[in-house]
Amino acid sequence: MLAFIGPDVLVTYERTGGFAGIRERVTVDNSGAALVNGKKTALDDGEMRGLRDALRQIVTTDSSEAGCRVADHFTYTLTYRGERAVRCWLPSDWRAAVERLEALTRR
């Protein structure tokens, strides 16, 4: 399924839940090839620079159940630098990267 992404995945992001039960998934490799909700796309050089800059701001790498016990919450899963974290509220240091990754779902 992710064969075109290759072994050098930069980041994988998933947002699930909410009232409508959505599932969004974005995988970007180091070359800028991306799989967004099952569709192939590519990031240009500026998008990749911005994403890498945003990813470097991430320091929250642990999972937490805080915020999970509310109706219609979203669950955010981010895998970066070999660390996979699951959260039900968006840590502030994730915000810039998540905004860039979610923007890809609206292309």
C-alpha cells in the first residue's frame, strides 16, 4: 500500500473520531512523496521546508489519555523520528506540523 513512500518515511499523521467518525491519514517521505487518505501527492520544496521546520518544534513524544473521556473527541497519532504518540488533545508543539499535514487533506 505504501510502496511508493519507501523506507524513509519522514512523518505519519492520523486523526480519527469526532461526531462524524472521520479518519484522516497522511504519510510523507523524505523526498516529499505523500499518501493522503489513500491518494498520492507530492509536496514542493517550500512545503517540505515548512513541514520539516514545524516537525523540529515537536518535543512531546509520549502518549496520553488526557481528554479522551469526552464525547466526540478526536484522537491524534503522530509518528516522527521513530516515536509514535497518541493524544486526545493537540499539544501546542504539534500544532504547526498538524496544521500543515491537515492542509494536505484539503487539497
